[in-house]
Amino acid sequence: MIILSRESEVLAVDCEMASVHGLLSKIPERLSYEQVIVMAQQLFEKHPPQRLARNEGLKLGTSSLISTYKQFSRHTQNQHADHLLARGIVSPAPPRCWLDWLPSPSFSLFLRLLAFVAPVLLAVILFWIRHHYVRTNMEPTFSPRKSVPI
């Protein structure tokens, strides 16, 4: 479209690739983009690529932009999660399990047991100390303040 709108300039320049490239690489400042888009749409509707190829006796190859775009759009439509789940290609996400917070199996058995036993043992000891001193009304030897029964 831009080349058609600048036809006189393109024909006036030398037939060297560098000259033509230098001319066409600069988009004119006063170019009406709306007009270019409308003209491109009109040409596309008037001369669709399939009809041009058929008129010229050419067959659109598998690497043609049009055929690859159609294949790409069909392929991407089939790649949505719903399509994949329906065809059984992707399994649904496993439900969150209460065992997710467990240490991974790569840890040794000792470390896995320690991860469970240590907090439980600490809680039992703290519970016993608190209730032992409250019931017996004794002061712990490690605290300078007097304990007040609850």
C-alpha cells in the first residue's frame, strides 16, 4: 500500500537495492494511515490471496502464511485447558492433600520423625511445667518473680 501511494518516487529512484531500500524504509510524515488501511482492505476483498494463487496456477504451499495461520488458529483453539481436559491429554490438578505440609521423602527417616516429635515433645514439656507450678504453687528456680496462681 505504501509502495502504491509512493509509486512516482519509487520509479524515479535508481534500480539498486540500496536506493530502493533507503527510500522505502522511511515512512512519509504526511501518510494517512486510515486511507492506507481502507485501501488495503479494499484490495484484499477485491483480490483474495486464494483467488490470486488460483488465477496464477499456483497452489498455496504448506508453508504459506495463510495456510499456516489457519492451522495455527485451529491448533491454538485446541490448546485451551478445557479442550485438553476433555480429550484427556492433561489430567486435572490433584486435590490439595493434608499431607502437603509433610517433609519431602528425600529427607531421612530420622529427620522426618524429628520434625514431628520435637514440637510435640516441646509442647508437652511446656504444658507440664506451667501446670505443675500453678497446681503446687511453687516458684520456678529459674524465674526471679513470684508466680501468681491463675
